[in-house]
Amino acid sequence: MNTVSLGEDLGIEASAELKTRLAAHLDEPAVSLDGGAVRRVHTAAMQVLCAFFRSRGEQGHSTELSGCSDALRDAARLLGLAGQLGLANNETTVDGRETKQPVENAA
């Protein structure tokens, strides 16, 4: 499986470059995106990631997001995209009950 680093900055300015970088991996059978270093996230980059996951899924290719930073995980949760990006459920267990984790909107 090929691993592609998402880098630190997924701001709107980086979205076009992200799209170009990911396009080179559209036809690979299995790709892992390393989001562990992501510190800044914009909705445009999240749209690029979702389109990448969707396109690869339609082709029957495996895509996973590994090493997901808190910033990336929070952005996915805030935008309701965790499921589309293959991230674990946003719930944790407290005394045997599942509870939703709050997300702070920094805007």
C-alpha cells in the first residue's frame, strides 16, 4: 500500500495542489493518506479529500486515512465527513454508554 502524506497545511491555498498530488494516485489499488501532521484545515481541502475517497471507491480501490491529527479529525467531525473519510465513529464510551464528543467551532 502506498502512503501519501497530506502535510501540515490543508488551507484553501493548498487545495489545488492537494488535488493534483492526489490525482496521481487515483488508479493505485490501495492508498493510505497520512494526516498525522495536519495542523490547518479548510473546507475546500476536505472537499478534495471526499472527492478522492469517492472516486477511488467507485473504482473499487481501497483508501484509508491513517495518522489522523486532532485538527483533521475535528474538521471532519465538524463538517459531518468522518464517515466519508473512513474515520472511526465520533463517539466514546463512558460507563458503558456511548456519548458524542463536542466540537468547538473556532470560527
